[in-house]
Amino acid sequence: MDLIRYQTRDLAPWSALDRWGNLRDELNSFFEMPFWSGFARAGQLFTGWSPALDLYESGDNVVAVVELPGMRKEDIDISLHDGTLTISGERKRESTGGGKAQRTERYVGTFRRSIALPTRVDADKVTATYQDGILKVTLPKAEEAKPKQIQVS
Amino acid sequence: MNTLTRETRDGDRAQAEQFISPPASVIEGADGYTLEVEMPGVTKDGFDISFENNELTIIGRRSLPAVEGMLIHHESRPDNFRRTFELDPSIDANKISAKIEHGLVTLTLPKAEHVKPRKITVS
């Protein structure tokens, strides 16, 4: 899959209308894609697994925290392109062991979240941890984006 | 046989603490039920399961990672999780087991021996 091309599109600034933003992004990417692959991904639009994402900013870092319960570490992808952080992944349908699903509220399938970062970050120093179903991505700010004290001489 | 998935909605009354209801999946197998409940940020210590009056209550208290800095984009809810299920009488409540891994609680609810399907061979 060519993940790169979706990261270059313009992202709306976050707002209370975020869900509409997502929908618009989805529709845009749906039409950008070849016909068949658009259909393959259409499922995501309607099942709508959109894990909660929080973004923090401190003097040195930007930190993204995403709720991703019951994932495997290997199934989470994190990429950074043009100041946009994209977290995507897939939760595979687990075998029910021949059982019958009586109730299915948990989403299965792929998700993708993109967020424009408020400042420039040092892409080489990005670290991520996954613990208790919470993904934490720490993005150290680029030197020029850090706040600086200037002494009056 | 469907009582396992029937929730007790009035269980939320008379509670000062705010809870949110996490998504859950229920799978019925020949030997019992498997219940999966999503509780991101809950560790083994914050997890509480109780059984009373044929009701199974699962509570997950979150220990969220402390993050330095100002919250500039917020979607998560800090509330703890709670969900109640009324159990099918066929479940052997003494044999319920639970595990929590990557914020996903998996409960195994075996059926009592006497209700398991049994194959009888004609001699």
C-alpha cells in the first residue's frame, strides 16, 4: 500500500468540526484512489474506528497519546511527513474458536489518524511506547522551535 | 440463553463516581462465553471484577501516563470504565477467569458441567 501519498494532503486545523474534517479527508482520499482500492477502504469510513488522540506541547517536546486497546505493537505504524504525524494500523479479527459472536462492539480493521504538529520536530529523535493499550509518541522539538531566553545585555 | 448480553442499565444510578461504558464483545462457544472489554490505560491493579445477584460488574480505573506540557488537542475522556452484565444461569460463576493485556480485558466464563452439550453414543 502506498501510504505516503495520503500524508501530503492538506489537513484542516483541528477544530470542533474535527469529525467533519475526517469525513472530508476520507471522501477526498476515496476519490483520489483507484476505483477498486477505494472500495476496499470504504469499509473504514462506515465502521469509523477513530481512536481518541490527545496532543500535548511542552517547551521541549510535542507528545501524542492515542488510545489503542488490544493491539499488537507490530501492527501500529507511525510516520512523520511535512509536519504531519500519522498513526495508522490494523486490528485483526481474532478467531472466535468456532464460537458465535453474540455482540460485537469492538472495531476490527484499519484506522488512520493524522494530525498537523504545531511546531517543527526532530524526526530522528522521535520515540514511541505502547503500554496498557495506550500509545505515546514523543516528538522532540527541533532546536529552532524551542523557546529561547534572550538576555538583554 | 441470551441473558448474558442483557445489560443492567439502572446499575449506574446512585453512583457519585462518573463512569463510561467501554465497548465489549461477547463470543459464545461450546464450553462457555468469552467477553472482551476495551479498557485502555487500565492495569491489573486498577481492575476490579465482582459478582453479585447474578450480575457481573467490571470496573477499570485508569492510571494514565503523566505527560508534561499543555494539552493542545483533546479527544480522550479521563473517566473510569464500568460495565455490568447479567449472567446466563448456565455459567459457572466460580470458574470465571480474567486477564488484562494491552488495555483489553478478556473474561472467560465457562458453562457449568451439566449444561455443556454432550455427545451420547448409541451402543
